[in-house]
Amino acid sequence: MITGELRSQIDKVWEAFWTGGLSNPLTVIEQMTYLLFLRRLDELQTQKEQKANLLKTPIEDAIYQEGEQALRWSRFKNMDPEVMHKLFTQQDGVFDFLRNVGNRSASFSKYMKGATFMIPTPRLLAQVVEMLSNVDMYDRDTKGDVYEYLLSKIASAGQNGQFRTPRHIIAMMVDMVQPTLEDIFCDPSSGTCGFHVAVSDYVRKHYAQELLREDVRRHFQDKMFVGMEFDPTMIRIGAMNLILHGIENPHLRDVDALSEANGAFVNEVTLVCANPPFKGSLDREAVDGRILSIVDSKKTELLFLALILRGLKLGGRAAVIVPDGVLFGSSNAHMQIRKEIVDRQRLQAVISMPSGVFKPYAGVSTAILIFTKTDSGGTDEVWFYDMQADGLSLDDKRQPIEANDIPDIIQRYHQLADETDRKRTDKSFLVPVQEIRDNKYDLSINRYKEVVYEEKTYEHPRVIIEQIESLDKERAELLGQLKGMLV
């Protein structure tokens, strides 16, 4: 986490954007993303130049051509604010270069098509450039934390369904599915790519030595990370989040994941972690027919589950956040998708989360489904966990508290053999699949959890009335004494 002077500087720049007329958090972060990308391009060009000088060979795949050197970060960052701002806005200036650089070698350039410069004043531009110049871009943790801090300010965007999944919930899901170096990971509603970042952090932590091998590193950088996002702004923000966390060449697709345009997403990935949108319904005509063949619905939360099943390879596993309605909804579509996951695939776990987990963005109750694609069944018992605390208060402030079920959830999930003797009154327990079938595939934990009622004994009503009368008599006496004092 960033602290101190750098955090204060970012807050000041954010305030400057706000007072300068840019009040949409996504727009602010997008403008900073462009500048971070320009700095990254300059660093890549410098690396190419150093390599060419060392080998005494021409520069390979140069990013900046003849006549474009003034457009580099290292050149314009010290310019007078008026001159710098003019360089950004003029024809064949910095932003024209940024929009057209997609035809060159930098892997992230393709996400910059359609970039629009919206920083209104030279003073604000100079202020942002100075702030970003103070970030140590050679420290992956620092630059990643800076961007994560920027992304934490997207709270108001939650009205459009673009709120972020809390980082500790993402980390919990990733710890439960345990990514490996052989995985191809996908989030079909990638947003800011928070799940991709968490998966990469997990792999770096657990496979540090293996990542030194060239073939493993190449898979990690070029093949391991896949994502879909139809909002061009979000895909640019997500792409920059990945590059700042050291993932240079992910496959982010600018496509509506549920449409026929995403038809190639079949048996492609081995691991999915996602928090798909679950707000509203879609036009059925816009949905890929192959998804509708799995679940016939207009609801996005059901369609994304079908999409994930279609995209996973056999043996692929998934951890997906769903609204509680998916667990117990009585419509044919709700029953259809639950039956598909329980009977034709292998459902392993249902973690019920409290409604405050997504505050202040939303107060909806949610759960995490963990399952494996088999196309031949395999569900024997399903593990349920009633999460009651996640280490933060469940109000809009979300302040740190001591109560936290997450470590217990991770530990117990990886030791399910020890859960067989757990009672239905405990936070976690196993439920046989036949019992779930008998309950019309209801996956809500309250259907199976037993509540222990504590017997309370009260006085007889006559005794309580006598106690009230005694209190009234005492009150009247005290009131009389008070009146006597006033005479």
C-alpha cells in the first residue's frame, strides 16, 4: 500500500482533475492511464536503444521514429506547461502518436485506439506528469499499488455496474483455486483486471524459481492471461493495470462476451475467476445461441455461468461470484443452470457472503460458486460455508475489524476430508448431492443449515404486572417528594 507523500500527491492531482471539470472517476483514471502508457513506451524505447548500443546493431522494432523524439516522456516531462500542452494537442503531436502507435511493436498499443485527450489546462497536465514522474516505475509493487489506489476511487462508477471486487475477496478466491503454471486464466468480465493481477501475484509467489525458465516465462507473459471487456475505457484501464503489475502481453478482447462475436471462446481456458455483472436483463437476440442452449434466459448472471462452462476445457475449474437469487431462484432458467452445474459438472463449494461485502457500491447478498467442468457429473458432496465477517465492517465505511472468516474458509476448503463430522449448526458443513436434488437443486445455505434456538424463560404475566405496579408506586412517591421540595 502507498502511504505518505505519494498518496497525498495523488489525492491533490485527483482534486485538481475534479476542480478542472473532470468529475467522472473513469475519465480521470483513463487520462492518467494514457500518461502512464506514454512513460512505458519511452522506457521500452530506451531499452531497445541500450541493447542496440551494446550489440552495435540497428534498433529493432523502434517505437519512436525519426522526427518523433520530442514526443517521448523523457523529453516533454520537463517542458514548460504551455509548450507541453500544445505538444499534446497539436496535429502529429503526442496524442496523435498515441492513437497511431498500435501499428507498431508495443504489445499494449492496440488498446490505445480511439484515445481522447481531455486534460483541460497546461497547469493540470504538468501537475499530473510531475506526479507520475515521481513513481518508481522499476518497482512492480510500487507502481502496481499506485494504480490500485487510483482504481479504488471508482466508487461512483458502481452505479453502472462497474464497481470493483474487493481485493481481499479476489485474493481469497484465487487462494482457493490455486493457479498453476500450466493454467490459462480468463475473466470474461475483466473490468480493471483485478483477478488477473491476483492470479499473477499468486503464481509469482509460489513458482518464483520456475518462472526463471524461458519457456515458462513466455507462457506466463504471452498465453496465460485472457479477458473480455466490451467497454473500451475499461479495457484500456485493465490493460494498464496488467502492464504495471508486470504482465506485458495478455489477450484482452474488446468484445461483448455473451455475443456471437465471442464465439471462439469454447474449451479454451483451464481456470476462471470472475464477478460477472448481475444487473438487469439482455436482449435475447443479442446472445450467442450456444449459450442459450445451456441456459435459456435473459439474466446476465445466468448467461455468464453458461458462458464460463462453455469456455472451460474439460477439467477446468472456476470460482464465480453470483447474487443469492441464482442459488434459490425458482424459474426454469435458474433450475436449469443449477442442475447443469450439479449433475453434469462437479460443484465443490458454495460460500455465502454477507450483504455488506460490496458496500459502499452495493448492498446485494452474494455467494461464491466453485466448480469443475467434467461434462459427466462428479458432484458427490457440496461444501457450504456461512461467511459472517471478512475483516471489515459491513457498513458503508468498511473499517478494519478483528472478525474475519477468510483464513478459516481457505484452510477448511483445502482440508475437506476434515469437514465430514461438522454439524449443520457450524459455519461450514458438507451436504450430500442427493439431498440437494431432493430440494430442487436449492443451493442457499439456509436450506441446509440448522439453527439452534435457545429457550428463554420469563416471569408469569401476573408477576410482571405486579413489578410494573411497584415501579409506578415508587415513581409516584419520588414525584411527590420532588413537588414538596418546590413549595
